[in-house]
Amino acid sequence: MGSWIRRRDHNIFVNAFVFLLCGLITGLVVAAAVFPFAAMSGLTLRAGEEAFASLPSELKAFKSPQISRVYAADNKTQLTQFYDEFRSDVPLKGMSKFMRDAMVAAEDREFFKHNGVDLKGVARALVNNNQGGAKQGASTITMQWVRMSLAYSATSPNDVLDATKDTPKRKVTEIRYAMELEKQLTKDQILERYLNIVPFGKQTYGIFAASRVYFNKAPKDLTLGEAAMLAGIVRAPSGYDPTTSDGYAEIKQRRDNYVIPGMVELGFITQAQADKAIKEPIPRKVRPVSNGCVSVAKNNWGFFCDYFYRWWMDREEFGATPYDRARRLKSGGYRITTTLDVKAQKNARDRIADLISEGNKNALLLAAVQPGTGKVRLLAANRKFKLDDPADPKNKISSDPAKARKGIRGSYPNTTNPLLSGGGDITGYQAGSVMKIFTLVAALEKKLPLAYTIKAEKRYESKYIINRSNPSACPGTHFWCPSNSGGGGEGIYNMWTGFGRSINTYFVPLEERVGAENVVGVAKRFGIQFRAAKDAEFASPGYSHQWGAFTLGVSATTPLDMANAYATLAADGKYCPPTPIEQIVTRDGDKLDVGRSLCTQATSPDVARAAVDAARCPVGDSALLGNCGGSTAPDTRWVVGHPVFGKTGTTDKDKTASLVAGTTSLVVAGYLVNPDYQNHKDRLQHAQVNPAVYRTLGDYMDGKPRVQFKRPENRKIAYGERRYIPDVECDPLSRARNRLERAGFSVDIGREVDSKCPEGTAAGTDPSGRTVKNGAVTIEVSNGKSDEPEVPVPPGTPPSSAPPNPPR
């Protein structure tokens, strides 16, 4: 008996609620009668007509999350897309009319008749649901759109719950908003908004995404059968999933027995059209949708994509926190045009593939930057930017013995580490003598000209302090004694010849004379990042003056760092932070003023031009202002076919090999390294990295006009103050040294040579004639043996009256 009474009471309560709800909708309920009932039922309504009236305008301004698309520099090739929900708005005119009609038939057959609320449907659903019948929603298309809009515009998790939980409060809120909304928007405007926000399953939101995923076509091209199927899914996307056996049967029945007949009933289509549509197939498979960077591995854009993503996540303009920035990218609907040159990227990847396999434990890394803009044109490697699959036997165990013992996998053939641009646990790689460029620039800034000479030794006794036990320490001391790669290399060099032949024992004393702290300072101005903790310590003001080995490339750098540093020289000393961005456009068509590099003058144009002139020597080009005397990558100029500059680099025991080569249009840096184990025993070869660099650069420059590098305006930066070298021929060595030192030269005693002068005296100097002030002059020592054949003198020939040699 008690149970019956409770059920009866409950029905009375529901019926009363329905009656009052109808009164709310029609505006016939007096507040004094409503509020007591509302308090009893737990129903609370937003008070205040003005506050309520303003809310629909907020809903109208609401914008649902949109896909952000990322394009190459051509603004046509889509690299990838980012989204939390796969959605992209399209106008109603961009949708098939079948789609609009099918959605009305599936979700709201009274759509074109009601004012936002199906009053009879609401009452029927409330009574049915409270009497235990099959669950009914009774939400119109307008009410559904209101509910989703409130959820998406919520600023807290509680607001999302309030907008979506099944309560009388939420239902009344939807009703009131829907009624007001219908006063301000047309039916077509509401339907367009609804079709662009509603979920269709398989991670698709809105009709654009659904059309692409299920049928790989635009919404305007949907057939009657396709539109009816999609409209049918909306009621229960997971239950009507055609890719599952149960879901396939359910959606076919809903399409054929409910949606399509409903379209006939409403007069949208004929019975003949319906019969034909029922025969249309329903897809059992859907098109996979890419999202983010790991999805583009097959196109070899992954490393660039990752570089772009890290760039975005570092920009405070896109939000105060990483979460805010990621959400903005994945929901903002941006059209992002990047700096990636698709053709150059493909060519670089092909050149790499010609030289080394993806499965090689060593990585060949190429990065390229446009001088004067910082635009990153390519990032390529013999790796796929892809998540590692531990079950795939192709994924190799690390070549680092310590990691291998723990079963840690290496970075080949797949990796998501930023091998080329740095970040995370990638601090970079020692690149060797490419770093000498910073010493050269520092010397030029200190007014030492390109013609500045130093007598290089096989092994130089420096003033830099290191541990006595270090193999490179001078015997019995704590001073560093570097030597040249391969030994030898002694002689007098200037910046052209020293850089061209990469003479360590020229650049270490040059670094001493200008100050290692100044050399490190140049590197910082040129964008070198000291990511490794030890490098950052050495680069700090208290230590950098003793970092003698810096000039030989012991600091970890990345190919991107180095390409951009050399691009600074090609841009007349203008440093532009590297950027992946050409343009960012919002969903409303506004262009954001972000991504353009804010360039600074890192060194003077004349210093940059002089440095470029010396840097033409290593790559087989001819200096405009001096003589090179040798090169380490002579094929570069011939292959590129344009004026070119650059430098090779090698570390101790050939653990890395590098080449930087550039023109006025592009600078390419290539590293051959082992990212997983830099203390390996392999000897890495320039025969792999050099061709990859200069062929990639040659591909890019093919067909472009030849542009010559500029000369410095002040020629003294090349030649300095030239002074005559005194003629010390046949002088005693002590007198010869004094005369040369008083003339302002750095003097050394050199080798014995054949000479007519007495043995042990000065036979002459190297060089002779003129040289730069403070330059190196070597006294050649006579062995007393004339190198001239004795000529018979005819009898009676008077003594020579020729004047002495004029000064040179």
C-alpha cells in the first residue's frame, strides 16, 4: 500500500512539474507560485530578465574548437594539423541539402515549426522518463546546440557539468536560451551552427570532419544515403559505429527505417529517391586522421613539425602556461604557413638516403636557414620522426653499452627527439673546427686584419690551464698543448690560409691574443645555445677566459644553431633568431604579428664580409681579397656552382664530422654524429656528410642567379697596416731579431737554408718585402752554402759598382 501511495505521489509531483514547466514556457506562471515549488524540487532558475536576455548574445558569439592547419612555405602543401576535436566550420551553402534535410528528419522533425522548444515533446519526455519508460530527450536541434555551446564556453569543470548533466535545471536553462535564440537567429543560421558542432563519432565533430573521415569527401558532395547515415549516427555515436559489427547493423537499420523514411514523410525526398538511397553501401572502414607531428613520418616533415610545435609552446603570446598554448593551437582554427621548403626538404632527404641508411646508428643531420630572415627551410635526417614501437624488431637497442645493458632503445630508425634543433635531453654535438669562425670574427673585431700572420707550430704551448694528466697537456706542465689534425701544419699562416687549411696551432694563439671570453661572446651573439650544463658553466663570465679549447669546437651545438650562425655572416652580420613561421592567420582572417624574427646586428657588416672572404677558402672558392693556400672541402664550390663559403669540422678521433656551406640565399649545416653514444669508437667520415651538404645546397641554388659576396668598405680590415720588412740578409741572428722586433714584428728563428751568407747568420726572412703590423716574420738561417752556381769572372773585370738592394 505504501509503495503505491509513493508512486502515486511521485506521478502527481511530475505532472505538477510538467504543468508548471509549460507555464514557464508560455509565460503564464506567477513567480510567487513558482519559487516554492522550485525550492521543493531542487529547481533553481536564473533570476533577472536583463541578465537572461544578455546570455543568447554570448552564445551567438561562441566559437567551437577548430582544427589548426599547418602548411609549407608554398601555402598549399599541408604538413599536418592540430586539434583536440577534429572540426572545421563550413557554411550551410557548403553542405549538401541532403545533409540538412537528413539531420532535421533524424533529430527534430518539428524544427521548422517550433520556436526553439517542442512543448509537447518536453512534456511527453518528462512523464515518460519519470514513469520508467524508454529514455526520451525531447531536445530540439536548437536546445542541443545551446547545451553544447554552454559546455564549450565553460571556464571550469563545474560549468561543464552544469551544462551537460541531466537535471531539470539544465533543461529549463536550455529551453529559455533556445527560445530567445530563435528570436535572434534564422532557422538556417541555427542549423548551420548545429551541423558544425555536433559529434559524429570516430573523433569527428561537425559535418566537415565527418564527411572527410567516413567518406573522404567535402560536405557539399554527400549523397542522400551518406547524409542519412551521418545524421543517424548523432543520436548515439558509439552505438551506431559502422566499423563494428553491432554498430553496422544498428546504423543501417536507423538509416533505412527511420531517417530516410522521415525525409519522405517531411516531403524532402521522393519514395523513389529513398529506395535508391537504401541501396547505398555503408562504410565499414574510415579514413585515419592525422594529428600532430608523429603522424607525418612518411613525408619526412616530422622533425620540422616538432620544431614548429616546440617554438609555439615557448611563445608567451599564445598563453601564460603550456596548457593554454597547447589548447590554443589545438582549438584555435589557425592557418599557419611555415618556412619549410618542401622541394628542398625532399632533396635533402634524398641526398641523405644516398649516403646512409635509416637503420644506421650514426645520424646524418641537415639543417638550412635563409640569411637575413632566420627562416628555417629544412630539417632532415636519416631517421623517421615517429614513436618507437618496442615490438618492432627494426627498432634498435642503443649503441651506448651502458644503455644497451638496460635494454634501452636507440634513436634509430625512429625517434621523437629533436636531433637537429635541440631541446629535452638533446644538448647538441661537438662539431669541431666549424667553431673557429667565432675566433676569426673576434679577431677582426679586435682590429686584427685577415692578413694577420702567426707562425704555427706542430704543437703549440698555450697559456690555458688544464689538468696535468690530460693527454693534451704540455709534458710536465698543466698548460694545454694542442696540435694539428694529422700532425704537421707548421708554418706562417694568415686568416685566409689558416682557416682554409684549418690550422689549430694558428687559431689557438689567435684566440689567446683576442681573449677566449670575447670568442665565446661572439658565439653567444650569433645564437649558439649552451644547453649542456658543463658548456654553460665554461661559457659563464668567470670561466670563459680560460676556455682555450672552445675555438676547436668542444662545445655542443646543433646543426640548426650552426646554420643560423653562419647565416648571420651571409646577412652582413645581422642575426635573426631561427623561426619556422611565415604567417599565422586566425579563423577570422586576421594576421598575427608573431613569428617574424626580430633581427639584431651581431657584428659590423665589414667584419661579416671579411669573415666570409676567409670562409670561402675551406670550400674551394677563391677569396676576393687574399690567397687561400688550400681547402678542406674543395668539391663544394664546383658542385654548388655559386660563390660559396663555409667550413669543415672534425673532433678528436673523428667522433663527429661536419660541414657548413652557404651562399647569400641559403646556409646548410650538416653533422654526422652518434646521438645515442657520443663517446663511440667509430671514425666518422666527411665522405658522407660533405656530399650531403653541398649537394643539398647545389639543388637549392640550381637555376638561381649567381650573387657575389660583398667586399668590406674598409680595406684595412683585410690588410691592416702594412709595413716593410727590414733586409737583414747576412746580419748576425741577434741583430736581425732586434731590427725586426723594433720594426713591429713577431719574430721567430726558422730553418737552415742554402745561402751565400756566412753560416749561422740571417739568410733572409719569410715573408719578405711587406707584411701586416705585428705579423709573424721568421728569420731563415744560412748554412753557408750558396744556392747560386759560381759564374767565372773574365780577367780584368772591375769590382761591382751596383748599389745595395733598396728597402722592400
